[in-house]
Amino acid sequence: MSQLDAKIPEGPIKDKWTNHKNKINLVNPANKRLIDVIVVGSGLAGGSAAASLAEMGYNVKCFCFQDSPRRAHSIAAQGGINAAKNYQNDGDSTYRLFYDTVKGGDYRGREANVYRLAEVSANIIDQCVAQGVPFAREYGGLLDNRSFGGVLVSRTFYAKGQTGQQLLLGAYSAMSRQIGKGKIQMFNRHEMLELVIVDGKARGIIARNLITGEIQRHSAHAVVLASGGYGNVFFLSTNAMGSNVTAAWRAHKKGAFFANPCYTQIHPTCIPRSGDYQSKLTLMSESLRNDGRIWVPKKMEDVEAIRAGKKKPTDLSEEERDYYLERRYPAFGNLVPRDVASRAAKERCDAGFGVNATGEAVYLDFSSAIMRYGKEKATVMGEKNPSDQRVKELGEGVIEAKYGNLFQMYQKITDDNPYKTPMMIYPAVHYTMGGLWVDYNLMTTIPGCYAAGEANFSDHGANRLGASALMQGLADGYFVLPYTIGDYLADDIRTGPISTDLPEFVEAEKTVQDRLNALINNKGTKSVDHFHKRLGKVMWDKVGMARNAQGLTEAIAEIKQIREEFYKDVFVPGSMDSFNPELEKAGRVADFLELGELFAKDALHRNESCGGHYREESVEESGEQKGEAKRDDVNFKYVAAWEHKGEPSDAVLHKEDLVFENIELKQRSYK
Amino acid sequence: MAGKGMNLTLKIWRQSDANSPGKMVDYKVTDISEHMSFLEMMDVLNEQLVSKGEDPVAFDHDCREGICGMCSMYINGEAHGPDRGVTTCQLHMRMFNDGDTIYIEPWRAAAFPVIKDLVVDRTAFDRIMNAGGFVSVNTSGNTQDANALPIPKADADEAFDAATCIGCGACVATCKNASAMLFVSAKVSQLALLPQGKVEAKERVLNMVDQMDKEGFGNCTVTGACEVECPKGISLTNIARMNQEFLKASITADK
């Protein structure tokens, strides 16, 4: 299986990246000016890659579908970014971050990549501070940290609940500097619709100008896909409305293997859905689990009274509450990893203890933290014997300073005041660990086509830990790609500009034209959203938080059916040569309708439970871990990389065996 | 709440492209839940229009949680509508009453030409940022340790508050002069407050203000409407700080 050579460097894990950097080819500064690189996406991975590559001297063309690179969905990341700085002197180290990430990913990530991620994490914080990113600080002027799920240290750097925004604006500012110098040509409101391959190498893309509808050919010596994740295959997710799989899927159909599509993160703390009209779900940062305690009532009669509006959650005494995470996982409590917390919420709600009208909500309660912080604050302020009211007031101030924007967001959406009454939350689709298969250099199985950030599969295994997505996006873009891409481009210094008149460009452009024409001329009777919602329902019901062979088999057939109906009956108004958001959506949903099937196929083949992928057939049946997910290392200790062969059902499985030399494989326990 | 939904009349600006004249067009939506966001109400309208084979209303939106800065509607004469501290996507229908007539227009400013319907071109903001909205530091990973330079918490917090600007353009849309001073001053302030940004503070403020003027934004007459309508509560103090920085730089800069 030569195509799946991960190209992991030799040597001890702690030296691999350094040795690799010392050995790989470099391109001299004068030659970099002769080389063009396309970056698709302007989020943390794409933005940081575009800026870094331009600083190094390459000619960068960057594409985003939003009206400005600053709006990529990384902007919405809330809680923080991990780094093994050990500023808190709590025993953190590169190894511990590496270990936590591999364990958190349920031993389905690639050791060498994860170690590198942990290794460069500290540099990210240095780099961002140098750019003027205003991280939270303590009174002494030094950086503050907090904790995230699945770890026992405080290594998360943050900027209130807007860490993603601040980091992205940092990357955007670095991009702005290069755009101003002409080293990055920015294509806002453009969408990549095809990858162009010449002589087996990625040499360009076909993009559509979303304002004029013009179909354009863009050539380059290498193409970086940093187009994010595909959570919107579920229709409802915490992703932005425009987040899509199209760039990655186009590459997949041109030969890039798609790895572990079924690994999806269902985030435990989102605002529950309220009606059928709902267009998206809103995340409440995991950082809230630092201070919020999750519970449902112990007694069914209290659940019923709350649903009927006869009781309020604040009426229930401590004894009447079931803090089920603290009960089941005493060591990690409310800070268990996301997959564990989500399943535990589902378990309680399935058992009938959900606290809202739909039965799909649990409480996230800050009252203990408010009192604790209030007492601390009163002591610091020298207030003796403050009243409960005063303690509450002070405590609410502390909570506001930490999470103010999140509480405001919650209140605006639900019309409930979370300082006074517990938040209601429920799991929702948030992040996709799967993505384009890449080797150690972040190259896909198409030479010259790279994938970075959420678009690749590489670092998070079957479950991503909180505050690790920002770390990975920036690590890929600032510190990994700029090195590894040079190794490949060193062979291209004499190639010269790639002509867009090559037949491969002409053909790719025609494919795009034909595809869009077909959508516009279909003149069916149902809107794009109609199909997207149906797809989303099948995905959530049968390929969601708990999966089984029967449901997955049905899902595969149903998705295929919806796809066929889509092509028969979709209606796309307007024309191709104008600003046409419905046409954009149609193209994206068409790709989701194929990905969804591969997703379910991957979930069906992986007959084990690991991380976010929970198969009801694979559960611990006895012992201390009874009822917990059961991984199967004998049969499934590999990356599943799918090769496109026509229909999603024809996709061929390739396996990359995962080798664990530095971490002992064992059952993940957070008890 | 299971009560009956609202029936509303919408008067919406329709304009097929930058070169065509636009006009207000009336639409009706029925049974709108108070729990819907404003944009979900727009989704309902567009679904109706598509089902009749008509052209849906184009509007910008993406994250739908108030942080990307993409959504931009001028509702009943207010940028982002009647609520405070929210973007259009965070505005909820509970702010309206059954039978209401709602006026929906795009941002209006010479520097923000209409692309279609409610979608405007805000790339002028990007060009201002390209002129100086950054610290000139390359990606190396070899900058000094992040804690080598302590920053007083008060400065860091104030820089953060300025940095929360989402670049939506509500400040421009609501300003009678279509001034971009709140937007520009937020970035100038963030970087002027931090030691990392101080080094090139003078060039930055001069270059950004210069670009702002070139783009055709108006001047500031300290009405303060921008601060009221800003979804992120960016303070007018930033404009005062920028004026100070600008004056200092004009007198002492090398160029």
C-alpha cells in the first residue's frame, strides 16, 4: 500500500521534527519569487499559511467565500488555545500535551504528528503575543490560563470567550500586511469549485466569482486546502451557514483519499434547539465547564414539574439534583472530554430526565461558582461577613469578567438570565476530526495538494480535546506547512509559470460550467434547503451520537435516495452569471449528499466505539467500565482512508496502521 | 410558548446589482415565532419566494452567532435593528409585535456600494487594514517568550475591548457622515495600547487614516451614534485616542 506512506521521519519522537526540518529541501529566497501557491480558505490554518508563505517570498493567492478573510469561521471559536508552556507550574510538558491529545483522541491519531503539534504549541503563543493578540492576563501582567476537558492541568490561553476571534484577527493582520505589499492576492467572495491536476500534480483551481458568477482559472505550483470541516452535512451544527466540504470533496474526487469521515465531534454544551425553523445551533464554550456544574433532577416528578412550569430549577435542593458527570467520573467530573460528556447527556435525556419541552436539555449551573468566587472576592476586598446577596453580586461580577460575552449571547438567544437560573444545554455537531488524508508533511495523496487545519484528518484521532483546534490550525499554517511545502517546491524552481490554457484547465472549467448549468436548468419543485434538511435528519437520527449497523445501512440507502431526488427535483432560481446564493448552496449540498453516504459507510465499517464514534454494538458489558464505549485495537487500530471510485458506495478502503511506540495503548478512563 | 405566531409586513430594499436602481418592495410573512432570529424570519420569506419561483432576497450572513460580522441589515432605521449589543443574526423576533411593518435596508454609505439587495461591498475596511492594521512581525516561532514582557492587566483588557470589533460596518451605516472612525480607531487603539504595537504606532495611524479618507468615509463629528449601535460596545473613547495618536504622529513622525 505504497500510496499510504505517512513519511514519518526516523528517530526518537522528540527529535523527529527537528531532524526533519534539518534535512528537507529549501527554496532560496530568489527562487521563491518564481513560485505561486494557492491557499483555499482564510481561517486560522489558511490565513496563517498564506501570511507565512508570503512572508517567505512565495506569490500567494488566497480564496475565501466570505466578503473578507477576517470572517472565516475560526472567528467563532470561543474558549481557548492549548500550549505546553507550564506557566502554572502544574506539571505540564510537551509530553503531557502529546499524551493528553493522543488519549483524548482515543488512540486513533498519529503519534508523530501529535508530538509535533505539542512541540510547536508554545511558539504559537509567543508568535500571537508578538502580533498584538490581547490574551487574558493576570494582575501581575502575565498570561492567564484555564482548564479544558480531558486534562488535569491548566494550559489553555484565552481571550474571554472570543479566543478564536482574536487569533484569527492576528492571522488576518499578518495577511493584511502581505496583501498591502502585494505578496498575497486576496480573492474575497470566490469559491473553489474544482481542483486542476496536470501530470499528476495539483496545479491550480477553478473558482467562481460569487458576485459576477465568472468562472476563473487560477494556476499555481502547489495548492493548500484549508477549507475547514464538514459538520454542516448534519444541516444543524455550530458551523457557520456557509461552511462546506466542497473544496475537500473536489480534491477527493480528483484522487485525494478522505480519512475517517465518520469521526465527528458532538459538542456537549450547545443551546438546545427550539423549533423546526432553526437554521443553526449555538455553542456555549467548553470553558464554561470550568465553573459550571452539569445536572438533571434525580426524581422524575421534579422533571415533570419543571417541564410543566410548576417548579424552577433553582427550587431544587442539592440533594434533589443528579450531578451525573461528577457521579460517574469522579476524577475528571465536569471536565471529561466532549464525547464522554455528550453521551452522558444523551443517556440521561434518553432515560427521560431532559429538562425542557423537547426532553433534550440538561442544566449547566453556575451558582456554586458564583458563591465561591464571591467569597474569594469579598475576602480580597476585606469585607467581613458579607451577606449572601453581596457574595452573589461579587461572584456574578467575577463570572461576567470571565464569560461575559457567552452569558450575553445565551441571554439574547433564549431570553433567560444565566446569572440567575442555570443554562439549558444539549449536545450538537461541532467539529469533524475526519478529513483529507495527509502525510507527515500535510500533503494529500495528490502530489502538491496539501490540507491544513480542520480540513485534514491528522491530529485529533477520534475525538478532539477542547482548545486544540486553534492550536492545530495555527501550528499547520505558521510552523509546519511553511517548512514542508518548501521540500516539495524545491523541485519546481525551474518550472516557470503554469499556463491556465493547458487542456486540463479547459476541461476542469467545463466540468464546473456543466455542473452549475445542470443545477440552474433543473427547474424542479423543491428548494435546496428542503434536501439539506432531509439529509441532516437522516444523519442526526442514524449517523449521530449513537450508531448501529441497521441504522447505518438504512442511512446509506436513504442518503442515496435523497441525492437522486435532489438531482431530479431541486429548484435553483436566478442565473449562473450573477450573485446567486441559492446556486452556491446547491453546489455545496450536492457535495454533502455524496460525503454523507461515505460518512455512513465509514461508520458502518468501523465496528468499534472510539472517541466521537459510538457503535451501540461495541460497549463494555461488565466491570468498572460497564456501559462505556469499547474500542477494538485488534481490528481497528488504523486510519481508514477512502479512495474515490465513482459513487460513494464504490469507495475503496486503504488502511494506515497506527503505531504506538511512545504511549501505551489502553482503555481510556476518566473515572 | 405555543401561542400563535406573528403576521408581519416587510418593506425590503431590492436592487438587482450595483448599477441598477433599487426600490422598496412589500412582502408578507405569517406565523412567525417569537423565538426565531431575524435571519430565520428572512429564511422563511426566502423559502416562500423560492417556492413561487421568485428571486430570494440576498443578504450577507454566515456564523449566525454574532461574531463573524457578515450580517448587516438596517432595520426600521437602525443598524442591526432595535435591540442593543447585538448583530442582526442575534436579533430575535420577540422584539417585534404582531401586525408590525418592518423596513429592511442595506448599509448605506458611499464607501459601501450595494452589490445586490441587502448585500454591500465592505472591502474598503480590508484596504484600511492593509494600510497598517498590523504589527510588522514575521512568523518565525523565535519571537521572545510570551511572558517576557508583562503587560498591565488594565492595558491588556482595554486593548482587548477595542480588539473585539467585528468589522461589520454598523458604525458607518448609522453615522450621518458615514464615518469609519470607530472602526479604524478600534484597531489603532488596540495596537497603541500594547507594547508590541507601539513601535510603529505613528506610521500606523497616519497610514490607516490616509486610507480611510481615500475610501470616501466621512469625518467624525462626535455624535456618538456609532457607539450606540455597535454590536460589540466599542467605545467612543477609541476615537479620542486615535485623534490623540494622529495629532502626535502628525507633529513628530518622520514622514
